[in-house]
Amino acid sequence: MSEAFGSDYLTIEDEEGNEFELEILNEFELDGQDYLAALPADMDEDDPDFGIILLKIMEENGEELFGSIDDDDELDKVYNYYMEEIFADEDEDSDGGAEE
């Protein structure tokens, strides 16, 4: 199997200097703002903190930065949009199957 089709990973650092590796699921735009959806790559799926991480993509001095979404209303809006997109993609994939 070729790794050319593998996942993309990103290492980010929080304000305290802790590094986290994320598996990038998707980058998308909503209302003129870019966002990143990712999963923690260094965490077990059974961990209660495991789940989708949504980050805001910002540019500062020509450098791409990732920040948390601190506003609860914005986070809900971004989460709901992303979930609708995922399920819409799954519906499209299931409609394209061959009939028996």
C-alpha cells in the first residue's frame, strides 16, 4: 500500500509548550473564516478526551497559525456545519453504489 495516500499530520504547541500531534481530517471555510478539523494522533480512541478537534486557521506575519475557538456559539456553528458536511459526503458515497 502506498503511503502517498496516507494521512496528513500536524504538530502543534500550546501556550505552555506542550506538543500535540494531530491527524488532519479536513480544512474548510465557513463565513469567510478558515478552520481545521483533526483528531489527536497520539491518543487512544478509548480515551474519554478523544474526539474531533476544531481549530481556527489564522495568518499572522505571513505565518499560518492555529487557534482555539473560544466563542461557544461559533464553536457550535462550526461543529454543526462540519458534521453536516461529513454526513452529506457519506450520503453521496452510499448513493453511488451498484444495485444488485
